[in-house]
Amino acid sequence: MHFWPRLRAQLAGAHTALVLLFILAPIAIMVPISLTAGTMLTLPVPGWSWQWYEVVFTDPRWTRAFMNSLIIGAASTVLATILGTFAAIGLTWGRFPGQRLMLAVISVPLILPIIIMGVACFSFYATMGLVGSRLALVLAHAGLAAPVVVTTVMANLKSFDRTLMRAGASLGAGPLLAFRRILVPLVAPGICTGALIAFLISFDEVVIASFLTTADQRTLPRQIFSGVRESISPAIAAAAVILILCSAIVLALTAEMQRRARKLQMKPR
């Protein structure tokens, strides 16, 4: 009687394992290639060495690209978080004509092909003379990531009890103080989740960076892409592994923030 449910559970587990293997195998294969002692992207490797990680952390091209990714990612995350948070508050609590249309317009970067975004950003920032600057890429990445922040913050605001803001006002708290001491702490999981995803979007993005940056402003993904075209070496695999690890850390932090948010919502009030 209990045979079929157990068999279905085992088949479901096996199917899940096969899907994960199919997805992760191309990524996992980069790890041994990045540790090769040879000079080619081949398997099996002729030996093991950390030399290519040393290249990534000492070669000025790679270190400059990594620092550019961190600086641009941090700046665009701050800008996207500020814009997205205030937009989410306005769209959730505001009542004005065209509200649904505005939400749809804000969501366009999430559904528009990234190549179209790249061409549009290049055309727009070229007219402003910003192509080839970090500022252009920061603004473009912020526009790309802000809709994600809007989505995560709006999800938290749906369960926010607005009477808390009125209670704060009745106790003498002004709008700014109530926003800082009441609203922000309670929707912090949504804000932090959106900020982490925004950073990941900027840190991993390569198409818009290819349109807007020069050799001096190359980000890590663009440096990897350029390395594939110009000089294939295992340093590309080492940089890719570093990029994957950074993405995994951000995703783990995002999952932890979501777990804490669910735990906070389940607490009795």
C-alpha cells in the first residue's frame, strides 16, 4: 500500500537530481579547468596548480576589472535600492491615475531583451557624452535592477500594518522619523533582498557593459568575454569560478533574508 508513494518520491528525487546535474555540470567543469597546470582549456588536466588564480589576482587587467565590477555594482545597488524602495512605497500606498500603467512601465527592464536595453542605453548615454564612463554603467545597471527592488519591497509592504505608522505619528514621530524607525526596520528583509539581487544583476551583467565601457572600465564579466575572443587561457576559467562563487554567496544571503522574513511574518503579534 505504501509502495507507490515511496516509489513516486524516489522517482521525483531522481528526476530532480538529473535536472540539477544537467544544469550544474557545465558550471562544475570549470573548477578542474581553473586548477590546471597546463595552458589550455582541456580535460583531463595535465596537472594541478593555483597559478591561474594567481594570474587573476595579480594581472592588472583582471584586478582592474574586478575592482570596476565591485565599484559599479555597489554604486548601482545603492541607487537602485533608493529609487526602488521609494517607488514601491508610492505604488503600494499611493492612489493616482495611471498607477497600474506606471508599474508596468517600471517592469519593462525585466522582460525586455538585454540586447535591446544595451542598444537603447548606448544611444541615450552617447547623446549625453557619458559613453566610456563608470557613471553611464552605474545609471544603466541601476535602471536594470530597480524593478527587482520594487518587486521585493512591494511584497513586504503588502503585509505591513499601516496602523503602526499612525501610532508613531500619534506619539509625536514625524514622517521622516516614522519612516526611519518604523517602516525601514520592518521592511528591511525586502529591501536587503532587493539590494542583494540588484548587486548580483550588476556584477554579472556583460551586454550593457560591452556597449558602454572602454578597455579601462571593463567589468569582470566583460573581461572574461573579451578573454574568450582575444586570448583563451585557463585564467578565464579561474575568473569564472570566482564570479560563480560571488554569485553563490549573494544567492545564499538572499535565501537567508527570505527565510528570516518568513519567520518574522509567522511570529504572533
